[in-house]
Amino acid sequence: MIPLVPARLAFDVGGVPYSEVYGDVYHSADGGPAQARHVFLAGNTLPERWRGRESFTVVETGFGLGFNFLVTCAAFLEDARAPARLHYVSAEKHPFGKRDLAAALARYPELPPLSSELLAAWPLALPGFHRVHLARGRITLTLLLGDAATLLPQLQARADAIYLDGFAPEKNPEMWAPAIAKELARLAVPGATFATWTVAGAVRAALAQAGFAVGKRVGFGRKREMLTGSFPGHAGDAVVRDRRVAIVGAGVAGTSCAERFAARGWTVTLIDRQGAPAREASGNPAGLLRPLLNLEDGANARLSRAALGYALRHLAMLEGAIWQASGVLQLARDAEQAARFERIIAEHGFPEDFAGYADAREAARIAGRAVRGPGWWMPAAGWVAPEGLCAANLALRGERIERRFASEAGRLARLNGAWRVEDARGSLIAEAPVVILANATGARGLLPGIELPLEAVRGQVSRLPDAPGRTLAVPVCGDGMVAPLPRGGFCIGATLQLDDPDPAVRIADHVENLKRADSLLPGFTQGADAAGLTGHAAFRATTPDRLPLVGALPGADGVHALLGLGARGLVWAPLCAELLAARLENEPLPLERDLAFAVEASRFAASALPS
């Protein structure tokens, strides 16, 4: 991972926000919000152009202080004829930290109230894509934190309007390079427009060479001229589609999908063989939300960073005391792993509010008790109650989600362009043009002839009651987990067993979980009797590469999957559900192109393998 270098808040002699790195101001001395309205809104003929649309997408090359974003959102929310949804995608190489951004925006009382909502959801300074939902979901901001030259090629989107903003071309020529113009042309829909405050000859030439029609118009303030233009062609008519979806499985994966599709106006039928949601693998009393860190910073680690941030922002929208951003302490198993932990932190330079190395003394201070040794302290991590998460997902969009519980899907059948979800006797449970399989290994066999590379892994957690001296300040994990429960006691575990179909809670597994907990926290389980514990046993579905299956299943048009979440379902599920919904709605994707490909449900099919 290449660490971001955050911007530092500074001002020029006139009090205008100023970049010491580029030696240039963030906006015109004649006013930032006013410049945004004149150059970027009026320059793209907004709000007129978004009227009559279902959604509208803006792509911006430099977020800066967010003036263009906030002014655009204000116009959008004030327009009675605006679309249902606005997507705003913006790259930023040097993002401000939350404190500096808040201080800067506080100087502009004319900015809309949405600025406080933006600050509350502002992501950590980690490279990659960060998706943020604002204004009750009507506005979706996708921040591309890092070099635009690297991240724009990773963007899958269809831009209706383009804001070319950045420091002056002579100060930051990379932002205005021909390669950037070519990427913007790739993203532009027919009839897309662009606007920028500069009229530099090299910028005009790059845009024209990329295929844009380029013209000048009156500039803002002291700038005599500015550039506007368009991409050839005309926007096609909106495609009216049947927005009905049947989702099989009402655990974290299924309820996350139900919430994301219902948020976009789909009519959702949620099916589960149990009588209520979260009765199987999502039935554990607590689970951890934490990133995966490794030296190579592979797809799994990058996905986990994006997914963790998205999951925490999603949880912040939900009702109920179902989670806590408590931080998580992950302990090394021995000196060799501790050295690796320390090297990973040194190698990647993570922000200290994301992850850092804690020696044994610091780890004990964080935990509030003796621990087995050093490890990672991850302040941005936390815990969640899976059953509460599932219930809150359904409550958030309840009016659009029909529940068909105590109904076990036995097969899928195609009839008249729609899919029938039938039980084992052939009776209809639900019918829809789109089906999402989110029922772990239960998805196998619903579509004969389609192989799903899923393996069932049995796991059991145990509930450890409170006892004198049995205290813990934060969740701790390593070769197991100990997490305080909101109503008292602790969730400990979990076992991991392959080729074990036994669904019963077993005393032997309680014994193993007690040993795991005591290994992490010496003396923690003293006095506990395995025979007196309760717990939960269930089966997770894993894939050969330990990444989820997300997207269309080959050979079954209209059938999609959110499967194979393994032990990280609580982190993966919200963002993967958003990815699936964005794909079906033809919206900007919330992940880099290579990460979206890494989790494609079809990646194990023969046609997806390299020749």
C-alpha cells in the first residue's frame, strides 16, 4: 500500500485556502461556492440537464474542500424535478483530515447543512475507493483517494457531467495530462458535458484529442474565460425495467442485499427456510468487524479496508444498540508472527487511527488486563450483533421488503422471462426477473448444471458468563475471539471444522473455545465449566481463494450470487450487496475494477480462466 499524504490546511495572504505542496489556492479569491455554481453547475447546464432522469452521475477530477460537491448537492436537493438519485464520483490525491476539513468548511456559512453530514461520514485517509451515502440515500459520493492517473482507469461508471478541477496546469500538470482526458472520454456517456475554470492550450488540446467538443465561455470573477464542452452523441431514453427481485437467504448477506435493492426502489421478496432472519450462520451473538492486513496488500486486504469503512458507515444509519466502534486488539501467536505484524505496519504506513503495532505492555493496557503478548491495535474496528444487523436492515426498508419465511427454496425454474423460486414439491414461493442466491451452501443444487465452488465449514461459538475479575475493555482476537456482549458475558470461539455436518452444540467445542480464550487472555476463563455453557453452531460457506462470490452466475441469465463470505461476512456483506445492486442499476461501482473482478461470481467458471 502506498500511503496517502493528507493535505494540510493553510491560507494565502488573502485568507484563501492554499496548498503548500502545489503553491496554489483551492478556489478563486472571488469565492469558492460562487465559483462552483458558475463554472461547474452552470458550465454543465445544471440543474436543467438532470431533470427527467432516474439518476445522474457527476465525475470530478479533484475533490479539494468539497465546494463543488456541496453546491451540486444543494442544487439537487432543492430541485423538485431532480432525479431520485445523484452519484458524485471524485478523485483526490491529498485529502484533508476530518479536523482540517471541518475547520475549512466552517469559514463558509453559506454552504449547505449537508456539510455536517459529510464530515460525520468522512473516511479515513486510506488509498482506494470509499463510498458514502448521504441525504437518506439520495446522494452517493464515491471518493477515489489517491492519484487520479491510477484510480480513474479503475473506475467503472457512466459520467453525465464532468468537473475538471484541480490546481493550475502549470502547478500540477499530471492532473491535466492527455491520459486523464482519455479516461474521462471513456467514462463519458453520449451527450455528456464538461466544464473547467482553465483555458490553458494544453488542456484544450488534450480534451479535443480525446474526442470532446471544446468551447469557451465567460469565466468567473477575475477569470475572463473558462472551458465547456460535450462528448459526441445524445443521451438515450431511460430503460424501463421490471424492478422485482427474489432473494434466497435471510442472513447478513440476504438482508444486506434486500436493504440495498429496496433503497433503489426495487420490490424485494426475501425467502428463508427458517421462521425468522439470522437463524443460521448469522445467528452468532456477536462478531468482529476488522480489516485483514498482510505484507503483499493483496485483493483480500484492499477489499477488507473498503468493506470495513462502508460497513461502519452503514451501521451508523441503523437503529438500535447493535454495534460499537470499540476497536479490536489482534494478538500474535508467537514471536515470529509478532515480528511479521510489526513489519506489516512499518511497510504500509497505515494511519494510526486505522491500525498500529502494540507491544505486550501497550496491548495489556488497551485490553485492561493481562494478554499473551503483542499484536495489532485497530481503532477503526469493532463488533456487531449479526441478528440485530439483519433485523435493522429489514426495518430500514421494511415497506419494500416482503418476507417469505419458513419457506425452503428447492429449485429455480425459468418461465416466460422470469424465475420461479419453488419448494421441493414444485409449489411457487416467489417469482421475479432477478434472483439473488444468498443462502451459503444451500445455493448448491438450486440450478442443476451450475457448479458453485463452495465448501461448508462448521463453527461453534460459546457464551461465557460474567464472573468476578473477568473483565475486558475491548474485543480481542488471534487464534480465536473474545468479545464482550452488550447484555453481559462474552462471546468466545470459534471452532473450525471441515467435513463435519453435525449441527448440534457440543461440549467438546466449548472446551476448545475456553482453551482459545485462555490462550489469548491468561486466566480469563478460570472457574468456567464447559458443561454449563450455551452456544451456537452453524456452517459458513467458503471459496477456494477465500473471497466472496458476487454477481451474475454464468448460464443463468438473471440469477446472481452473494455467497462464500466465510468468516468475514459481517465485513464483506454490506459493500458486496452495494456492488451487486450498483451493477444491476448500471451505476458507478463502489470498488476498483480489479477488486470487482476479483470477487466476480463467474471467476471459477472455465470460460473465466486464462487460456
